[in-house]
Amino acid sequence: MSDPIMTLDGVVKRFDPRLSLGDRIAAAIGGDVETRSVQAVRDVTLAIGKGETLGLVGESGCGKSTLGRIAAGIMKPTAGTVRLAGAPVMDAAGGKLTTRIQTVFQDPFASLNPRITIGETLAEGPIAHGLVTPAKARDYAAQWLDLVGLDPSYASRYPHQFSGGQRQRVAIARALAMQPEVLVCDEPVASLDVSIQAQIVNLLLKLKRELGLTYLFISHDLGVVRHISERVAIMYLGRIVELGPTLSVYETPQHPYTQALLASVPRLVTSDADLAEFKPIAGEIPSPLAPPTGCAFHTRCPHAGPRCAVEQPGLVAPMPGRLAACHLLAGGVGKAA
Ligand code: SF4
């Protein structure tokens, strides 16, 4: 990894239930009211190198989008810090301190204001932050549309006049118009057709090369992450369970969850061997309201032993450049400590 540009240190995010007065009274007298917190992100420490693409992968509900929002400075962590080039990205009250991190979301239609033109959408942030004057805003917007492969004349159109892929290009242009160093891409191709997905992924690769960007690329799609990321972090129930160079992790996964995730990818079946390799992960991801004790994966893990249910495994380095959190890699699963 190159020198880190972004660091996340001990990041925790809990969502406490909002109880009405009636709920609080009911809870006080022993009524059936949900009072537990959702533990969305649990003690995540990560660094992203300058110019790197770090893929963040996991099933729905694993906390990866919450972690992405915290990394982007648009959600305050319950504990821990996020820094960009050594400086905090958020103040104590949760206010974002930098425009150098921008976000591209899954649904470009929802993230674009339908009442203003694309040109206005692209210019409003840069004008507000002094990156361009109103007099030059039109040319400025055109420049970013051109960079993402859209005709600059489209600046006068509204979001509903674009296809899904074009809207995602607009969303990328809007993020780039803020001249960021880091782009947090949260499932940016998940809502697009497969052929359009490839175009957007290739556009992101081109932009990274041309602008020297750093990406945190969040996806549940292992194929897309393999294509775009230099390193990959695997997340399960709020924790990073494996981290390393993408090809190395895909070829020799060390954590049983990573192994199960890779074996569960649907592929074209042309032989009995292909069919034998395809194994959906057993069970469902447990509720983050009540994560299992010990290793959170122990309720689904084919290798779980007594130690797994009571002791949380820490990240260890099973091989150079790799980290994984599993007792199999550090003393075995046989006995609780
Ligand atoms: Fe499976 Fe135990 Fe390793 Fe968790 S610690 S992944 S339950 S073997």
C-alpha cells in the first residue's frame, strides 16, 4: 500500500432506538419494547493508500454503507476517528470539515435534484465553496460533463431526461466538480444493467488514472470489486474479518466467511464440477441488534469450535500483507481461553 491518505481508527457506530414517551413507560414496567442498539460498525481500523482503490465487501446489512458514510464525513461515528491526510474529516458536532472527500451513491436519480438542470446541479457546490465563480459556472459544468463522457450541451437538461447510466455519470461529474482526492463509491453500479455497469466501472478506472483519485469502493458484487480494487476488505456484522491484496484474497481466502462468500458467487454451470463448487452460505446474517458472542460468524461457520462462541478473534497476519480474524489462524478453535 502507498502512503495512507485516509485512516479510520477504532470506528464504532451504534444506532440507539428512538423511544416515544409511551415506549419508555412501557419499557420501565417490563413491556415488550425494543430498547437494544443496532451495532452497525464495530471497532474498524483501516488505512487507504493514496491513489489506491480499496474494495469493501459484505452481505446486505453488514455495515459497509454505514462505514462508507462515516468515511465520507456525512455520518458521525459513535466512537473513533476518520482522518484525511492526518486531519479530522469531522468536527466534534459532526460537521464535515472537508470537501476533499465526495460520495457517489447507488441510486443517482434519488441523489439528483429533479427541479434544477444538470448544469446547476454541477455548479452549486463548487460555487458555494469558492471553486468557481457564477460567471464561469457554465463552462465549469461543461468541463466535468465532458470528462465523464456526456455531451456538454446536456447541462441544460433535467435528471428525468437521462438514462440510468447517464444519471450515474452525472452523479460522478457532480462529485468530481468538488475536486476531491477521495471518492467513496457506495454500490455505484448496483442499480444498473450489466452492460452499463461495465461502462461505469471502466469510467471510474479512467478517472482514477487521469485525476490521481483514491477510491473506497463499496459493493456486494465480488466480480466488480475484483475488477476495480487493488486491495479488498471483507466485512461481517460490522467488523473487518479479512483484508489484503485483492487477487491474493480471492485466490487464497483465509477467513471461513471469505471462503464461503467466494464459493457462493453464482457462475455459469457447464459441468458437475462447477455445480459442486457453488455453495450458498448457510443461514442468514444475524441481526445487528443482537450479534452473536465471540466470533460473529460462529453461527454459520462450518469450522466453529467451543472457543469461537465465547472469544472474539483479533486480526492476525497469516501471510505477508494479509490480515484475517479467525481462531483457526491463531491457536485453533478447540478451547475457550
Ligand atoms: Fe469460524 Fe471460529 Fe474462525 Fe469464526 S473464529 S470464522 S467461527 S473458525
